[in-house]
Amino acid sequence: MDISNCLKLTVETGKSISENCKNLLTLKAAHCALDDVIMNGISNGCRQLDYLDISYCKEITDEGLEGFAKNKHSFKGLVINGLVQLSGIGVIGLIRNSSKTLECIEMGFMNTVSCLVNFCRRSLMIRYVCIWLNVVN
């Protein structure tokens, strides 16, 4: 499912996805109005999800990713660029649960990229890691 650039998502939208898309494998939601409440609903309802792109969903914090870690989601692909409110703990929880399945992770323009890079290096199953750094002159 691709809902990228959808700026009018509501809690009801997230609830509808989580209740009606239980076998959803792929969610592309870059540049959306997702928040922690919506993400927790999706993590509880869409247990088959193995590819997630939530790049630049600026309202998502570690709390919004906790549900995926608690529900032991194991992703094959994660695209998490520009999640500026993350401390890294939420992302590490996602990666840790996906250590045997994760093939691709793309992250950047985040405050915690350096600690995540070190964590990814230790996860040998990852085939593709793309890190975008914000270079300031």
C-alpha cells in the first residue's frame, strides 16, 4: 500500500488500515501525517508487515516505533529518513527484531545516525545500508 504524501491522515485512517489490512506486507507512507498513535495502531493490526517506509513523518517518535518492537515485527526493508524526533532507541528495537530478516535499511537526515551506523555494522545479515548525512558548511 502506498499512501505517501498523504497529509490528511487521521487516527481513524490508521485504525481502518490496522483493522482491514491484517495481511499487509508493504507500507509506503513517506511524507505523511503519521504520528505515534497511528503507528501503534498499524503495528498492532498489520502483523505481516515486512517493508516500511515512513521517511519524513516528522511526528513519529521512539514511542511510535515501540509497538513494532514489542510485537516482534521482523522487517526485510526499512526506510526511515528524516525522523528527527527519534533518539535511536526505537530504531534499534526495530533492527534488533529484524536482525535475521533485514536486507535493506535506508536512514539519514536524523540526529542519531552515528549510533545507528555502528549498530547496523554488527548486523551481518543486512545486505544494503544507505546512510544520508546532512553536511553543513
